[in-house]
Amino acid sequence: MSEPADLVVVGAGPAGMAAAATALAGGVRVVLLDSQAALGGQYWRHPPEHARALVATDDLHHGLRRYRALCQALAAHRTTGRLDLRLGHHAWSVVREDDGFAVHAVDRREAPRETALVLRAPRLLVATGAYDRQLPFPGWDVPGVLTVGGLQALLKGGGVAAGSRVALGGTGPFLLPVAAGLAARGVEVVAVCEAAHPRAWLRHPGPLLRNPGKWAEGAGYAAALLRHRVPVRPRTAIVAAAGGARVTSVRIASLAPDGSPRPGTERRVEVDAVGVGWGFAPQLDLLVPLGCALTDSADGNAVVAVDGGQRTTVPGVYAAGETCGVGGAALAVNEGRLAARSILADLGAGPLPVNGRPAAPRSAVTRQRAFARAMALAHPLPPAWPSWLTDETVVCRCEEVSAGAIRTARAEGAHDHRQVKQLTRAGMGWCQGRMCGPAVHCLTARGRAYEPAERLVATPVTLGALADLDETPPAPPAPPVPPVPPASTADGETDKECP
Amino acid sequence: MSEIVVDGDPLPFVEGQTVAAALVASGRLAWRTTRVGHRPRGVFCGIGVCFDCLVTVDGARGQRACLVPARTGMTVTTREGDDE
Ligand SMILES: Cc1cc2nc3c(=O)[nH]c(=O)nc-3n(C[C@H](O)[C@@H](O)[C@H](O)COP(=O)(O)OP(=O)(O)OC[C@H]3O[C@@H](n4cnc5c(N)ncnc54)[C@H](O)[C@@H]3O)c2cc1C
Ligand code: FES
């Protein structure tokens, strides 16, 4: 791309793809970057383009028509030179400059080789998504225990099932597609342990009724699980895992309303892999150092605060998708479009040539956020979760800090995860508290929303790569574009908002 | 089928898989031990966040196996101390 970009989008998941497509349709120049080798983010995670024939994953996906329409819209803009698509590029820091933002990134397409580069634009959209939120339990660090998202990523990205007899546990609707995907690949899913009770949804019937698309998706998974005879057990949890070099069994218990295991209900189940997840934590690594204000979300996370047009509190910085709160792919797409419309308006670009109906994504976002809130309230973290931990249970996987050490730190006056970190090193290791942060927070300052620690770099970078820094890298060549099918329009929007 | 070399032994992979996916597909879920407790670790988050899956790739230490695409001829070593 010879002319400078108007917008850098970090993250090519549902939110970033939709935002880029809409912004491009509005006539601006966009750089879209993602650390993955393919477009799609977590929801539409795919093997790299050249490998799709070998790793078939289409049947594991939902909304592929929309994904393909977005891919084609982006490909078309790549050939015109207005989209600079950078897959395999990891942004490690963003710095505000006089006339915009400098995104510091490393090109890891030839990993482990890294090439550093800087991408600049007057506007920045951060659509970096979220990662699985974890609550430790005895044995959660035994190999073969994965995050549910990790199981899903191996399946969708690499066509690999991590086990043949798998138990899933935690809370939230996300357990269902993972169970259905594993079952579809012949894995015996011995139990889906959902800590919440479905009755909790009935306390917020409004959002449920106004989002029939969610119902349909849920009903589809329920039918698939029934067909594969996968038992879904409400109000139960995986409270321990055992094994040496690999997990061999879990203990499953019924939960009392406060989330404590009901005495006498525990049973041992043999497995060779486990998936656990308690919702998601937004990926705020690039937004926090920029000074974007955060706000509390119903699921106990702090998320980036945005106005009705997805603008953060820092002028020029926009956010869309799960950085603004966890709510699923359809909400992410609509937020991406809304953000792009704001960016176009703020840049003084003309009206969108197609589908210029600003009210449509905005009302869909409002409706879907209400659903996300109801979902969060129906799937809370169990208040009595700390009672599952023995003093020996590892909480910080990197620095191997036990629950006992964290309890001692709290008794000595540590009031939040930052103070616990200073006293115990929990959160000081390689992952910088991304895995243990929410849990340490729950053990110390549960009443407040979890705000992640500020991290100086979003991903470790080698000094060698920085030494060879290429300030104005040429855009990678665009591959030939397949013809755009009539079902989609120039910005990849089909005629309706994402249901 | 393509192959990488893990600790001296060939390991087949399918084009497009990461090093972690290739290891898991071969039934290996643990490939390093922790510094303090010498506990086994392998893949946990699968998306580059937890750093459990560290390996050395073509001599470069501290690589996340779940992010590095496998390439024919790539040399992967797994060992103690990769988290130092
Ligand atoms: C592992 C995992 C698997 C999931 N699978 C499903 C599923 O199968 N079904 C479902 O309904 N929901 C799933 N979800 C929930 C998911 O969060 C979706 O709701 C949806 O993908 C959110 O869209 P998004 O665009 O906000 O973010 P994401 O889809 O998460 O996209 C964010 C993108 O940003 C990239 N990124 C982040 N930081 C950087 C950086 N510093 N530099 C460069 N790129 C960066 C990431 O690689 C990612 O591709 C999953 C979540 C996780 C964590
Ligand atoms: S498995 Fe978590 S970083 Fe690779």
C-alpha cells in the first residue's frame, strides 16, 4: 500500500473483519492485522487458507456464509490496494503520536523468525477479543486438562481432538458447541458439567425472547448433544482432576446454590482429557496502556468503556467485539460495523454506498448486549468456589504459587491481585497473570470487577527483531480474488443485521 | 505427510497444523517440566495466552508451540528450563 492508511484494525475476528469491511466500503484505507494465520478470530478459527483441503472443519462452524462473504469483501479490497492485510502479525504495543497511532508489531509468518515493523494511522480500532477465564481446582495443571477454548482451537484450527474420553466443566453456553464439536469427531464426551441451573435464565426472560437467533443456535447444540447421548448436568462441577503425565480421572460433584460441593455427591469418572472454562476475560493488553477508561461488566470483568458509536475515551481509539464485553460473535460483528460507521463519520467520509442504515446495527447491538447481560447473570462464578481449593492447589501456573500462599498473603493484608503478586510472585511469570489474574482477584477482592494488570508488551519480542526494525514495510502481495457471489454486498454485509 | 523433528525423532503433521497440534495429534499432551516443582506441562489455552506449551524451535527458545506453524524440517526440542 503506497498511500498512508486511515485506520489500523488489530484483530481479525468477527468484530475486526466486519469493521474493516464496512470501513473499506466507506472508501478509507485500512491495515488489518492478526496474529493468527487465517481470518476469523476465535469463533471462525480456520486452518490457513492453503491447508483447508487437508483439515476439514466446515461442519464445526456456524454462520459460515457470513464469514465467507466477509472474506470475499476483504479480498476484493486487497486487490484494489486499499486493504493491507497482515496475518501472522502480532501487535505488541501501541503508542500515541502527534497525528495518530503507531502499532508496533512483529511478523511471525516464518516463526520462530521475527521481523519487527511499525504500522501507523490516525485511527485505531482494537478488536482483540477475549480468552477463557479460569477458576483453578486441584489438578487443573495436570496435562490433558485444557481450557474449553483450547480444545475448540485445536479442533477448529488443526483438526485435532485432544482426547477420546473427555469431560467438560465450568459455566456458560460455550460449553455446548465444544461438546457438540468433539462429539461430531467421535470423541466420547462423558459429561458437560454446568455449574449454573438453566432456571437462572428465567429471571431475565425479556432478552431471551428478543434474541430468537440465540435460541435457535442453542437448540441446535442441544439436539446434537442428545443425538450423541452427551449428558449435560446442571449444577455440577469438575472439582478435581488426577493423573501423572496425563489426566486419568476427574471428580464431579453436585453443587449447592452457593457453589459448594454437596457432601456425598462426588463421583470419580475416568477420562483422558478435560476442558474447563468460566466464561471469558477480555483481551485489553493494548487498550490499558493507551489510557482507555474501563467499566464494569455484568460478568465480573472490567471491559473497555465505549460510547454509543464504539468510541473509547481516548480520541481516535475505537473498540469492538469482546474487548467491550463478552457477548458472542453476532454482537461482535454488529459492534464492528457500528465502530466503522463512527470512524467514517469522524474522518468526514461520505455516507456508505450500500446498506447505509445506521439504526440497524445500533439496535441489534442494544438487543444483543441485553442478552449478554442476561447470560452473564445466569452463569455467575460460584461464590463458594474457593472452598474447592486445598492449600496445595496451584493457582499461578507459571510461578507455581499455591492457594495456601495466596491465602497467607491475604491474611497479611494483600487486598488485590497486584498486592498478592508483590508478596507471592503470582502473576509474575510468562503469562503475566492472564491465567491466574481473575482467580487471584476472586480470592482477594471479589466484590469488585476484575481489572487486569497493565502489561508493557502484549507479546514477548526478541531484541534481534527490534534491532532490524523495518519502519516502512511493503504490503504483502494480495492473492487473486475469487468472484464475489451475489448473496453478499461490497462490505460483506448480507442484507440483514447479524441475528 | 510432512514431518518435523522433535527431540531427534520425526513427527508427522498435517499442513496447517501448529507444533502443538502435531504433538497432541500424536498423543503427546506434556512436553516440558516446570522450574520449581518439575511438574509436567503441555498445551493448556491453545491460543498463545498461558505460555504452558513452551518449546525451542530451530534453536530459538521460549516459543509457544500452539502458535508456531509446523514446517517440514523444523527442529523442536522440549526440555526442562524452557520457562527460564
Ligand atoms: C479459544 C476460544 C475459542 C472460542 N470458540 C468459540 C466457538 O467455537 N463458538 C462461540 O460461539 N464462541 C467461541 N469463542 C468466544 C469468542 O470470544 C467469540 O464470541 C468471538 O470470536 C468474539 O469475536 P471478537 O471479534 O470480539 O474476538 P476474537 O474472535 O477473539 O478475535 C480477536 C482476534 O484478535 C487477535 N489478536 C488479539 N490480540 C492481538 C494482538 N496483540 N496482535 C494481533 N492480533 C491479536 C486474535 O488472534 C484474534 O484472532 C471462543 C473464544 C476463545 C477464547
Ligand atoms: S497453550 Fe497456552 S500459550 Fe500455548
